[in-house]
Amino acid sequence: MAFNLKELRMRKVQAFVAIAGLLFSLAAGAADQQAPEATMNIEPLPRDLEIRLALSALPQHLRDNATVHVLNPAKGFEVARKGTNGFHTFVARTGDDAFRGSWPLTEYRDDILSPVSFDAAGAKAQMRIFFDAAEMQARGTPAGELKRLMQDRLKAGYYKAPGCSAACIPLSSFPAPMAT
């Protein structure tokens, strides 16, 4: 009788271990399936809000004729409005400093909204890194791989410095020129 009781206890322990292992494996599998989607999706802003936020990077007198880019989460940045004054503006979701540091970029952040503007020289030379990052994120490139690719491109000189001085600052903090 003691043998059967010992065998019964052993079977209960084996069944418990098997069920616990199965539950753990299912939970880990579900977390793995959800993690990439949660970290790679780019949440769009309402289009009008994104345009207004992007334009806030420029002083009032440059806004009406600036080119505005908005984020299409499936593709990256696209032109929302073509301008005529050579200035470009958009709302960055990832700063280019994320690629330059030695710290790991393990996930895409969803709490960065940074209005950025460039003059014509800056747009030609420096805007591309932001647009390439958004495009790669939209295609599903993992954050760590994106950082490695961007660092490789920076080292290889793929992103070039502008040929002349370029403005890449929140210009909206400067007053409009005085009429003479």
C-alpha cells in the first residue's frame, strides 16, 4: 500500500511540473510574439496636430512657406505640404543622438516627440538620418539592429556634414526680423 501511495505522489509531482512547464512556455511564447509589435509600431499623431507641432520648430515668419513632413507609420516620413522657402520641418520620434552613444538601443521609445527644422543645407545633409530611422522602424528593423546600421553608416560617411553652415535648431525661439 505504501508503494502505491508513493507512486501516486510522484505522479502528482510529475503532472504538476509538466503543467507548470507548459504554462511557463506558453507565457514566454506569448510575450515573445507581442514584444516586437509593441516596440516597433509607431503611433501616429492626428495629422493636423503633427503639422502644427512640426511648424512650431520654426519662427512664425517661416512657417507658411516651409515644407512639412509627417510620419506614415507604415512607410516613414512623407511630405504633407510642399514649401517654397527651403525650410523643412517634422516631428522626430528618435533623436540622432540615440545612434551616436555607446549605450544600447534596446527598444523604440514612444515618449519622444521633438519638432525639428532644417534650412535647405541642413535638410539635404542631416535630415536623412531621421527619415532613414523612421523608414527602417516602419519596416520592422529591431532597435538594436537599427542602431548598429546607423553607426556603421555614420562611420562610413554615408551621412555627410553640410557644405555650408546649416540651421538645425528650434528657430521658433528667435524673434521675427524687424520690418525696416
